[in-house]
Amino acid sequence: MAIKPKYVKQLATLLLEKYPQSFNTDFETNKENVTKLTNVESKGVRNRIAGYITRKKASSAASA
């Protein structure tokens, strides 16, 4: 797994804390929600944030 930049982790964690119901284990859904909830203009950064959130949700679902 690649190491994510600090700002990706921070923003993803903040989004998960503020809007936990908005995200799930589906990358496409998470990508749309990141677009709606933030002002991130870069497609690459948006995808990294959505991917990180997807990984976090998948790992928490697997351990539950």
C-alpha cells in the first residue's frame, strides 16, 4: 500500500468524523460525496481521498 500524503489522511479523517453516513465501501459513491462535501478541484487528490476513505471503511467493516 502506498503511503498517502498527510493532507489526504487529515481531510479523509475529518470527512469521516463529520459525515460518517455519507461514505461506504464503494469507491464511486465515495468519490461523488468527496466532490459534494469539499472544494477539492484536483481529480487526482479527490480520488486519493475517496480511495483512502474506501480503504478505511472496508477495514473497519472487515474487523467488525
